[in-house]
Amino acid sequence: MRISKLLGERLKDAPANATSKSHIFLSRAGYIKQVANGIYTFMPPAERVSKKIQDIICEEMDAVGGQEVLFPVVMPRELWDLSGRYSSIGQELVRFKDRSEHDLVLGMTHEEAAVHAALGTIKSYEQLPFMIYQIQTKFRDEARARAGLIRVREFLMKDAYSFHASQEDLETYYKTLYDAYFKIFHRMGLKNVIAVHSDSGMMGGKVADEFQLLTDIGEDTIVICPECDSASNIDVATSEIPENDHIFGVKQEVFTGEAKTIDEVCSNLNKQPWQVAKAVCYAVIGDENRIVIAFLRGDREVNEAKLKNLVGGEIAIKDLQDSGLVKGNIGCVNLDIPNAEIYYDRSLDGLESFVTGANKEGYHYQGVSITRDVKPEKFVDISKVAEGDRCPVCGAKLLVKNGIEIGNIFQLGTRYTQKMGMSVHMPDGSSINPIMGCYGIGIGRCLASIAEENCDEKGLVWPMSVAPWHIYLCPIRLDDPAVKEKAEWLYKKLTAENFEVLYDDRETSAGVKFTDSELMGIPVRIVISPKTIENGQVEITIRQTGEKLFVKEESLSKKLDEIIVY
């Protein structure tokens, strides 16, 4: 490819909204161009990287028995009604009507389509297990698109679906895919990827794992034990928290005026956050009559994923107008709110002298005892794990890190096959609903994650396996006929030998060319100049290490074969 003909340009400055390294360098180097919020065009270099990522994935999916298919982007409402997700998923799912007023959806995931493809085709246990996969464009109307390709609305994804006659068979295959995913990410050049236990969310099922690239700009929070290597997404992470002192206080009502927040109440009463019980109120989406109130210690945060699972529905922060609740003064003593579901976090267990709202403007109680004055029927785990909590497995202090989710796998069970009426005949004449697994990898997010992990102050540093081109051919002084002739000859020679070459055929300065080659992250730069021609050599620079080599022209192809390995 001649860079003079390459669509896109290299920029000195990044877009104003670019904060992550991947977003900055992919934009500046001409790999992506924003079309709308969370929607990007992959320019030719990015598309070349994307296709190499896809090739790696397809090779590994085929190696574990996958069959590639292609589901439609647009699906009729009826499929999603069968699974129940047409109504259970919120605004992330794009719904629309065609010219016949028929309800349709844009696919954000394809469990329904996978079961539909197997319906009437897979009839016997003898046809199980099998796995089908696709690489398809999806659309999820994210409320907070950010960080370039890290969180988008339109995205390319590999999603796979396996079908099994038994849970044991699913678990065996699940481990196969678990191992295959690490092989995929290793081949892409990603080094700092870990698997973590996660919440299955809208996908359903009871077992789920995420593959996370640990990085400071990650939007997911990961809890890691440095001793026993257990790791979980904070949505499902558990811990051992310090036991409360069980020292009883004397309950009394106190005037706290305008103090509403934990910090304000603590300052007013000279308390620490762990000595205050805070209340967080939620509405259950789709059920206006349900109010959920979570009480927990003031130094803890609500884990909404855990609370949502307890409630059995989607939740959102409650508007307290006309609710009978006094914002900033909600307390767990004598609270009487019709239709309220009250949950007490385990952090309150044993807290026998704490502060809570008095359920009237300007007042709190102090010296409240959880066992004497509140008497909850039970405590539940609805708070986030905090750094320094103890590992429930080995007791070591837990670490909290950030990560980018680049893949996920789920044991779905029979949720979709049962609801959609897919069954197979068993040897004894009975019928069962096949048990499903689901396995996803985000292509664009992998691309961005590779860029995030493989860059320096000058730009991108692509691993050889996914680099858009392996060689950046960089002639200096193209106004010199000898240099131009040599460059054209070498470009044709290397291309004919199946080397992937980006040829900088512009008549511009060496500084501009070097800067662009480093910004684009091409692994190998070959410089041709009057001096190298005089010496019968070429100058090779390795992008990753900065190492320079001078190689005789007749030995160049052999040397490149040694360098370009992956």
C-alpha cells in the first residue's frame, strides 16, 4: 500500500474528547474516525487489524468444533417476546417498526437467533453437542459511550452458542472455551489478561466469567486476591469485612439541622462513617408500586448488581417526591412506608451504637442498636467489596483494580431453549431442552485494548500478529533518482515475496516520515537513503525496541523472515 493513496491522515492533535491512550493514538494515526457518539468508521489500517483479530478468533473457534454462521442484524419482535427480553431489556435495545407497522429490533446479542436456527433442525441427542458462532455487527444504545472503541454503541462481535444434552457436557466444553480464550488473547499479543467470575446480567444463567485486561482506564472494577489468585468482577465479589464491636449505645433523638450527607452528619455529631447507617432508595423499573430501601454502613457502597438480583428486576434511584421519605433523614427505626422492601446489609450486623435518620426533617437518632431497635429478620450482602477487605478463601487483603472486559462466557442453562420450545429426543424416548453456553469477544474492544497495552509516548506499537502492515518502507530524499528507483524496486520485490508493506512514497522530510511510522506503530521500518545505497545496505529499525540493524540488500528477505514471526 502506498501511503499517498491511503485513506485517512495522521494528526498532530487528538480529538478534544479523547482521554485514553488507545482513543488518542487510534484517532491521531488515522485508524478510526468518529461518525456519531459511540459510532466509528474503521479506516483501512484499523480494518486490517480487525481482520487479523477475526482470523485468529475464527481459527481457534474452528479448532474447538465451531461452525460459522451469520445471523440477521434485524429480528422480529416475536423472537424476543418468546424469550421475554423484548420487555425486560430497557432502552439499550433499539425497537422500531417497518413500513408494515411490524415491530422489529436491532440485535444487541443473538441468543434468540441461535435457538431459532436450531429449531426443527436439531431433533435428537445424537446431534449434540454442537457450537455455532458468528462475527456480526451489533447495536446497543449505550447511555455513556466513552474512550473511543472501549465503550461504543455500534460494534463488531464474535458470539458463539453451544448446545448440550447434559450439564456435565456443558461444563466440559465451557472449560475448553475458557482455555481457547486465553490462547486467542495471547495470539493477539495481549499480556495482562485475567479471567474473573462475573454476573450473568441480562444473559441469564448462573455461571459466568469475564476476560479482563487490567488497566487503569478500565471501566470495570475487579477484586483480586494476591495470595490465592481468585478474582471477581465487583458485581459478584464477596469478602470478609471487619466485625463490628457489639458495644451498645443509648438511643436518643438529636437535632442535625441541614446535615444530610454522611460527611455532614459525621461532622455534626463527631462520628466516623462506619458509625452511621445510610439509606439508598430505589424504584423497580416497570413496577411503580415497588420501593426498595437499602440500609448499609456509611463507609460502604451499594452493589446494585447484587441488589438487583435480590429484587428480581431492574432498579433505578428513586425520586423521593410524594414517597413519604425525607431525603437525608431516612432511618431504619420505626420506618413505615407501604410497599417498601427493606434490605439490611451484612455490614450492619453487630453494630449496636450507630446513627440513623429519624424519618423527619432535621433530626437523626444516635446510639441505635441493630438488634435492640431495628431487629431485621436477616442480613444480606448488598455492598461493594472495598480494598483491604479480607479474601473469603484465604484471608489475605484484597486488591481492587480496573479492567476492560474483552470477552465473556456464560453457562445459560435452558432459559432460551425452554422458552422458545426447542427440544431433542433422548435414548429412553423422553425429550429435553438442550442446555446452552454462550461465548462472546468484542472485536473493536480487543483492537482498542491491544492499542492501550501496546503503545509508548510516540504512538502505537502493534504486536506482529495483528499489525496492519509489518513493514514501513521509508525512503529518504525521493528527489534523488537513485533513491526513488531503489525504493520502487524494493517495494515491488517485498510485495511479490508476500511481505506486508506500507510504502511512504511522499516527498516530505525524514522527520515527518519517522514520526508517522512511529505513530502508526508498524513493527519494522526500512530506511533507504543515498548513504545506504552507497553502502549496498538498508537500515532496519524495530519499533518495539528501537534496535537498529544495517543489512545487505541480498540478505534482506532472509533477515525479515527472522524478524517477522508470530
